[in-house]
Amino acid sequence: MARTARRRHDAAVTRARSPIDAYLATVPEDRRAALQRLRRTLRSIVPDAEECISYGIPAFRLDGEVVAGFAATRKGCSYFPFSGSTLGTLAAALRAYGGTRSSLHFAPGDGLPAALVRKLVRARRAEIRRGPRP
């Protein structure tokens, strides 16, 4: 099997057995639909990322570092960049959303635009490349 085809096959098998599927099965339908859309968006942005559970929530790990995660909350959904500074870096682009220093909250019906998720992942990956700050 060619290298690219093999990688796609391996990724498809990994997704078929993903722990994220088990997590999403427990989430109420409105939030599940929003998180499934976010999952597809993340998969398109970081297709080589491994799906995993980190700190109890669905996440995407790339080159050993978690670059994004998401979860259902009692009232909506949250996106997690797995960094305390990513959201601050993009504060101007995130004014329409609520959240904390490490989580971005969004309504299930609205979801997160793909362009915004792309910016979030790009910012997180840039942080990882820079390494830990002293």
C-alpha cells in the first residue's frame, strides 16, 4: 500500500475506534451535533492529529502535544486550546464569545466558524513551536 494511502487507512481505523465516539455518545443531541461539526472541522485542519482523551475531554494531539479539545457543558459547548495564553492572544477575534482564560464557550446552535478554529489551532501550534516561556 502506498505511503499516503496507508496513512489515510490508519487514520480512518483510528477514528473508527476513537474514544471521542464514546464521549459523544453520552452528550445530549444538540451539543453532540455541534461538537461533531467541530470535530470534523478540527480533523480537516489537522488531519494527521491523533484523537484522544486528555484531562477527561476529547482532544487532538499532534507531534506529542495537544493542540485542541472540546466538551459539552451543562448549557452549551466549550473549546479548549490546552494553553493559558492562546485565547488571550486572539482576544480581539473572540469578543463575541464567553469563556475563561483556558476555555472558549459557544452556543450549540451557533457553533464555531471554521476560520476561527483555524486561527485558534494556528496560534496554539505557534506557541508549541516557541516552547515554554520562562
